[in-house]
Amino acid sequence: MRFFAILLLVCVCLTPGRGKNSVGQTEALTDNWIGRLYEDTMKGYNSRARPVTDPTHNTTVLIALSVNYISMDDVRQELSVTGWSIMSWMDEHLHWEPKNYVNINRLHFDDDDIWMPDITVFNSAEGSNVHPFGAVPVLVISNGQTYWFPPTHMIIKCDLDLTLWPSDQHECVIRMGSWAHHGEQIDIQVMPMNDTDGVMMDNFEENSQWELVKVAATRTVTSLEDHDPYVEINFTFIVKRQARAHAIYITHSTLAILMVVLASYALPLDSFFSRLIMHLFAMGVLIGCYFMLFASLPANGGPIPLVVRYYAGTLILTTISLLATIFLTSCGPYCSSSTNTFSKKLVGVVSATPVLRNVVNQQTYNHLEAEIVEEREGVSTQPSLAEMDDDGHTSLHVRRVVNFLLLLLFTVAFLVDYMVLRSVTV
């Protein structure tokens, strides 16, 4: 009795499982039907001919783009786009009844086995030998509807306008279309999506240097005289540079330089070396920033960036301010003989301008005006020692007025220059 029990247990253990065998048989059966379906659809199929039963009918190809990442090389002036292309068309030669093939309603084909639209990027920067689409299988539905989702990497030339650098914004266009077929043969259209036509941004990764402001797809038709129309899809990318660090560096450094230059006019007129050192320091920093700016800017042709013009204008204003400071502080009492004529003109200008008369020190203005009146009335005779001292005081007052007027002039000039810079960098 024990012998029969052991024999029964051994038989059970050696018996193969029905469930596992059933699954394997089902998979093998499906593989056989897929192979049979592939062979049936490939019989007499010509991958070089358009998949239409009537050659007079066109093939409509829908195109969309899923953008994953963008980058801009502003030195080479090239925009790089990485993502997936989405294409769909009707293949009238690839259709079958799913009920005849164990309900198989879709099948993958290699892109070399069936007809593929000759879509290419017209303005590619990589040349005609580089194909932008990856080699991946094509999905075909039983009714002949075909879908292709190749990984895509495109590099195009983009004309950059650096006038508003580092807050510049550029528009780059990717032109895609059929290379050998006109619109009567292949009608390319933008595939409608959920949010926007022809563009998907679900998998987009942000770039720390460039912001993708907008991307859109449009269809254009080019009609030539005595020729069939050609259709292309244009993907327009609007990108903006994210260079807040550059903007802060430029605005803050130049603001500090302007404050140093203007503060030098608050020093006494006899502080020649102090004023000279402050101006030379400002000019040295400006020249250093100028060279750093040229190192950051790409060496491209086109309009000169406004930032470069700003630095050049600020450097010229600082140089003029330095020359004016040297003249005011080094002249001293030796200029007393030549200040009489200048003081007459200065008093005339101040008296004719109410705004200047209100801001100029009243005591200084009255002193100059009294001396001019005395000279007109012929009161002054041969200059004495006291009169020479008065001439020295007159020269000092004139220099103070000129110093104040220069301070006003350069303050206005620097403020206008700085506001222009802020409007560019913000």
C-alpha cells in the first residue's frame, strides 16, 4: 500500500503543468500568426512607391513635434532641438481583417520594409548626409493607418541679433518638408494636438541659459510659376537668454563707477591727486569691464550691442571729466589773469538762465557780478596787492561755479546713460 502511494506521488510530480504549457502554446501561436500576417502583407509590397491604389491621389502626412530640450550656441549661431517627431499617414497597401489573424489589429514594421515619407529638414546645419530621425519601427493599424515616432535631433542655423544683449530674444525656424515630392503627391499638414497644433511640451526640460518663450507650427505652401506647389511645415522657436547674473554685474559695477566719478566733484578744488586717483580708478575699472565684456560676447557680425555702446560712452564721459578735473585743480591762482574774461561770460550765462541762478551759490554769484560792475564803471585802476588777492578769490569762485556746473552736467549725462542701460539689461 505504501508502495502505491509513493508511485502516485512521483507521477504527480513528473506531470508537466497545464497552465504554463497553455501560456507557452498561446505565445507560440500568436508569434506564428504575426509571422503569417507579416508575410501576407509584404507579398507584392513595393516600399519605393507611394502607398496609394490610385496614383492620382495624394498621400496626406500629418506631422507634430514633441520637444524635450533646446540649446543655443551663440558663437556658431546654431539652435539645437532634441525630442520626438510624430508622423502619421494612410498606407492603402497595409490593411487586413483582424478576425483572420486571431484579432491582431496592429503590427510593427521596420522602417526599411515599408514606404516612408521623405521628410527632411531644409535648413539643417549638419548637412544632407546627417538624417535627423532615428531608425525605429513603424506602427501600422489594421485599417492601414501608420504611425512613426522617431527620436529627433535637429541643428539649424539661426541669425542672432545681439543688440539687446544680455536680454536678447531670438526667433529660429525649423523648415521641414518632402525633398522629392510636391504638394499634389504628398500633402503635409500639421497634426492637431490637445493644447497647441503640432507641438507637445509634456516632456520638456528647462534650460538654465535659454528660456523657450514660444514654439508654434505653421503650414506654408510655395507656388512656383509653371510648377506644382510645395508644402512645408515651419516650427518657429522664440528663445530668450537668461543672463540675470550678467545684467547684475553690468548694472552694479557701472553704478559704482559713476558714483566714484561724481563723488570726486565733492572734494576741495585743491585736492588734485585725490580727484586724479578717483578718475583713474574709475577708468581702469571701466577698461577692465570693457575687455571682460568682449570676452563674454560672441564674435559675430551685425549690430553693435547697446551695452558696448554704453561702456564706450561712459568711458568717453569719464575721460572728459578727468580732463576737466585736471584743468580745474591744477590751474589754481595762476589762472587769475585769464579768468576776468571767462567770469564775464559765466555771469552773463548764469544771469540769463533762471534755473542756474537758483542753484548756484548766491554769495559767489553776487561777488562775481559786483566785480564785473566795478570793471564796467572804471573803478579799478592799476592792480595793487590787495586787488591781486581779489583776483585770486575771483578765480576760486569761478572754479567753484564751473565745478558745480560740471557736476550737474555729468550727473545728468551719467543718469541718462544708466537708464538706457537699465532698459536693456532688465
